[in-house]
Amino acid sequence: MTMYLVIAVVVLFFLVIFQIAKASEYVAVLKGEKVSKLQTNKINGFLMVVFLIVGLIGVWYCNDLLFAKTLFKFGSASVQGEKVDSMLWVTIAVTGSVFVATQILLFWFAFKYQEKPDRKVFYFPHNTNLELLWTVVPAIVLTVLVVIGLRNWFSFTSEAPSNAQVIEVTGKQFGWIFRYPGADHELGKKYYKNIDNASNSLGLVWDDKMSHDDIVTEQTVYIVKDKPCKFIIGSRDVIHDVGLSQFRMKMDAVPGIPTTMWFTPKYTTKEMKERTGNPNFAYEISCDQMCGNGHYSMKGIIEVVTQVEYDEWIAKQKPYYFASFPDKDPSNAPKADSTTKKVALVVSSSNSQKI
């Protein structure tokens, strides 16, 4: 109902403007072009002020109404993301204040300095000091903002701490594949020509023994709260982009060119469900680069858990090597039945008595 009311008010507002414009045309015919022009300028100047006031109120109202629906309400879910939030607030403060000031001046000048019979035009073609002012000051401010951005960028693309959890993230049309190092804490080699969707989705090189204990999962990745996590990012086909909006992180996934970033989660998924009051909350990995017809569906889930929970989960996972070589999986080894065991025991006992 509210939406229909807003639409009706907007339509009514434009109808009023249209009627005022038509009335101005009739006045122009009756009073003459010069008088009509002055009156039109006065109306336009008044509408400029009205538009300015209504616009500023609308901007503030929308901010007050929609802020709670943005990711800013609950802050960054990573330590590094806090710096990104701070940088964004500084940028909004600087550019927002300039925008508001210039718009107020723009619309106020249109009203105050409208054409009048007793006013002469003042030509102001050049002023070196003024031009230096509006060139140098913005350049300095923007340079400072860029430096802040680069500092934050280098902080989470630099070398991760030595105790960081290392996970390889591979994008494909249209999903995510995650690889964890096994007991050797090293990821094995891979080669794109070895890719087989049925048994080797990453193209791991089985001749490299370091790949034999690697663990591979799809769509859901597990990371540990309060522990640095390093993502080694790549793509299996086209350019994708790892977008971690809740953590304020983002990095391209490029075929053949690994990229990296690291961050430290602050809250487990369970804690975020309580903080947001949303029992269905989930940390998402989105693809922030148009990558094909199924781009919209390329969504992954990050489960942030405690170290104990992670250890329990990883202990239940099997190395991906066994997917290609199930016969080498110890759990698939044939088990001797009880009859065979009894026969073997009797034979062994008989042989020992003869001796």
C-alpha cells in the first residue's frame, strides 16, 4: 500500500510541474516573450530550491530506512575487513561532504542569481589562484585516499603469517572447488590436462606423493575462527572472482595465474546467526565477475568454526587420491570372514603340533 501511495505522489508531482509549464506557455503568449522569460526563470529558481530540499531529505530518509539492510550494520567479520570499512567511511565522509556542499551551492546559485531586469551579467573568465585551489586540493585528498587503499590492499595480499591455514580455491563454471593440504601440510602439484570431472576435478598429479593426502571438497569450505586463513586462488576455465562480502575481501580467479589473499575470521557461523538474529545466516562466496550464463548461481558457503570443530571435521575427510584409486583406500580392503579365520587358526594349530 505504501508503494502505491509513493507512486501516486510522484505522478501527482510531475502533473503539477506539467500544468505549471503549460500555464507558463499561455502567460508567454499573453504577456510577451521577455516578461514570460523572467517569470519562467523565477519559477525554475524556486523549483531548484524545492528540489534541493526534497532531495536532501530523501537521501537522509533512504539512508535511515535502508542502512539496517546493508552489511555495515554488523561490521566486518574479519580483522582485515575492519580496515576496509574504516577506509570506506573516510571516503564517504570526504566525497559525501563535497557532494552535499557543491549541490547546495549549485541549486542556491540557480535561485539567487537568476536573471532580473536590474542585474548585469558579471563575466569571470579566469582566476589562477582559484584554479590552483580546486586542482591541487582534490589531487592531494585523492592521493591520500589512494595511499590508504594501497596500504590496506598490501596488508591482505602480502605473505600470510606462518601459522595461517592454507586452502586452495578454484573457480569453475559454475561453482567452487576447495583443496586442503593433508598431514604433510603441503599441496601437491596439478596439471590442467589431468582434469577429469569424474575422478580428478582439479587435475592433480598423482606421481607427486604430496597430492596423495590432499582433501578436496566442493561448494562449502571450512575455516577456523581467530586463525589467519590464506586462500590460493585460481580458475579452471574463465576469469572468476572470489567475493567475500561479509569479510570485505575480493580477489580475481584467473586461469593459469594463482592469486592470494589472507584474512582472520572474527566470528563463527553460529555466532553470526545469533548476532544477526537470522537462523539461516551463512557466509557466502560469490563470483563478482561475469563468467557466463550461470554466473548468478555461482555461490559457495564458508563455515567458520572453532579449532576443535575443524579438527573433528577434517578427521572425517578422506584424501581425494582415493576417489581416483578406490582400491588403495584402506576402508575398501576385503575383510576375511569368521569361517576363514577359524580354518586358518586350526591349520596353524595343527602344524605347530606336528613340529
